[in-house]
Amino acid sequence: MRREPSSIGDYFHVFNRGNRRMPIVYDESDRWRFLKVLRYFNDEYSVDNIFRCVDFEVKSGRCHNFERPKNWPPPRSLVKILSYSLMPNHFHLLLKEIINGGVSRFMKRFADGFTKYINTKYDEVGSLFQGPYKRTTIKSEKTLQYTDVYIQIFNIFELYPGGLEKAIKEFDKAFNFVLQYQFCSLGESFGRKNLHIIDRDVLGETFRNLQEYKEFAREAITFHDIRKMINKEVEHVDIRNVDIRNVDIRRQHKERQHKEHN
């Protein structure tokens, strides 16, 4: 996909999926690491073994999980992350360019760091993702709002028991399902948790409470074709196409390592 030139203040829908439709996460610890990469790599400051440093500070009681260590310099974010969602074999981010080249720098750190983690953990090599990340430029306030709903709500509806169609029919129950899902930003968007990952920017002014956002999402999903509303270029990724054989390979590898260490 051709990249349009970017300027400070631009908003982007950024996404990618696993190479050869493979998963990008395999267990709960992988999902939490994904969130920690979003949290700690969105910074001009960098240290070797960053998660070892963070874990040491947490275990020493000097900070909590997802807090910034107090002995680090003041934060200087590369981007604003307005929302995110993690699925078994793909992810979506809503980003704002706040420094020249910030989105590109952040996405390189993110992709390199998370790929290294997965490859090291599962004794793999090569690319975790299907080529470079994709991005579309968001050119209107309304498209920004619909894209946010697409990322935070519509994607997670696919994980709802019974699938997307049932989620739309049971919108209220499905919305609560999304609110409880740990690996999208909806809960953090409305103060249900604070992982210090997102900055709602103008969306925080547009949607001042959860009920207002819920009704906007209901209209966007049940009465409009939300993909058409955001001119979505991202290919629809069916999580049922995940290559289960590769999941089993990694699961067996973990079990073998566990036995060797016991």
C-alpha cells in the first residue's frame, strides 16, 4: 500500500496481521506483552532490556505495572495512541502524528520489539507480520469517530460467542463483552482501567461518557455499514482462518521446554 506523506496533526488507522495468516499471540502473557510494547515503546527514551528494567522497578515496589519508572527522564511520546485492539492474528491502532516521523519510528520499534519477543519465546526466526504495517489517513472528524468504533467495538464483536451477526443482534450484551475484554482500549477510554497507553485527544471531548459513546456505536454498527463509512481499505481478517497447526507447533514447543526444565 502506498504511503501518503504525513504531517504533524494527522490521524492514521494502522493495522497489520500475522505472516501467512498465522497468529501473532498464543497465550495470555503474549497479549499482555503486546500492551506493554504499546505502553513503553511509545517514547523517545530507550534503554537496553527495557522490560527487565521495568520488571525490576515493579518488583522493588518503586512503581506498579504499566507505570513509568520514576528514575526515567520525563516522557516524550512518539505518537498519540487514541485506541487499539488486539485480535488473535491481527491488530488495529488509531494514531496521531505529534512529531515529524513519529508514527514510522513508533511502528518500527513496535514491530521489531514484538517480533523479537515472539521469535525468542517460541524459538522462531523471520517476520511475524505480513509485510510492513498498513495505514490509512483519516481526513474528517466523522471518519475519525467511525474508525474509533470500528477498532474498539466492531473488531471485538467478532470474538463474541456466536460471532459478529449475533453480537450485532445482542448489541447491549456484546458491548458489555467488549468492555470486559482486556486487550482493547474501550475500558481505558472511559476510566474503567488505566494502563497509561492511550490519549483520547479530540475523541475525549466528543464522547464525554460511556453511554453517549455506546449509542453512537450502536447507530454506527447496526444502522450503517461501518466499513463503508470509514472507506476501509484493510482486508477483512477472518479469525477462523488462523492456521491452527502453527498454534499447535508453538504449544508443543512450550510443553517440551517445560519438561526439559523440570
